[in-house]
Amino acid sequence: MTTGIEVVREITCNNRRILVAKGDITTVECDAVVNPANSLMYMGGGVAGALRRAAGKEVEEEARKHAPVPVGKAIVTGAGRLEPRIKMIIHAPTMERPAMRTTTGKVEKATRAALKVGAEKEVDCIAFPAMGAGVGGLEARDSLAAMLSALDEHWKTTEAPKTVIFIAYSDKDLKQFLEVLERARLESCSVIEKDNQ
């Protein structure tokens, strides 16, 4: 499951897991990866561009058939050349147009939408990048705080997915992810165990 990424921290939440890792999201072994898309489904820069290059342009072509997709909704495409290591890409817009600034509110909505679609597709593992960071203009810490808030709400109503991986691309983002995770309080977890790495 962790091929190509380095898992740095793991939290067990009841019988579910949150992993924080460093690396390239296109190299992970996980049922679904999330693309922090724009509503038009153009996969130009950042994570979207990396996914397009690794998976192939047919993924963008498939996603574009669904456009426009509003913030707060998510769609699923195949994973192209990334299959079978990654079964699907969940495209969850964090912005309306390419290269727009975004907000933590939009990141939370996008994360909630991606988790909902993932649960509907019965994925066991879903991997997120720092949604809304990069061209979106958010710091990684604000991105993860919004994503964790959405995950906490999601896990209150469903068990799936069992494993959620948050992948930081840079050392700076990883440091911020770990700071947020250290302070995280999840209402959906009656038992939280943190590893001692």
C-alpha cells in the first residue's frame, strides 16, 4: 500500500487508520487518489498535472466529460496507466477555474465530497495530497486541518474508507502536516493511538 511513499506517522482511530506520508502521490498503492481539481476538469499544473502525466491524457478527457463539476461535488475516472496499483482517481474541485486561490471552506467541501464518493465506491484506501495548497494558495497546515475536519464528520456516519493517507510532497509540507496531526482531536474516534516514530 505504501509503495513509492514514505509513511512517517500513523494514527489508529478505532479500527481505521490515518497515515501521514511524504512522496509523490502518483506512486502510492491505494484504491483511490484524490485530484484537487478545478470545476472545468482541466488537469494543468500541480497535483492534477502530475496525475495527468503519470496516468495519461485519457484521464483528463474522461473527467472533462463531466464538467462543470461544482465545488462540493466529486466525480470518478479510471486511473489510466496507474492501474492496477491505483484503481480510480476521484476528482474533487477545490476551485471553480484553473489556478484560482481557494479557501479552507472549499477544501473541506471537496474533501467531504471525495470521501462520500470513495465510500460509495467501497474503497478501502484513499490518498489525498495537500488540497488547495500550491496554486490554491493555502498553507499545508490549513489544508490538513480542513481535510481532517471533513474526515472527522465523514467517519461519524460511516466506517469507510478504513485507511486515509495524507501525502506531503515537500519537507516543509510534511512538517506542517505533522504539527497539525499532533494536535488533532477527532470526535469520531473513541480510541486514538499514535505511533511513536
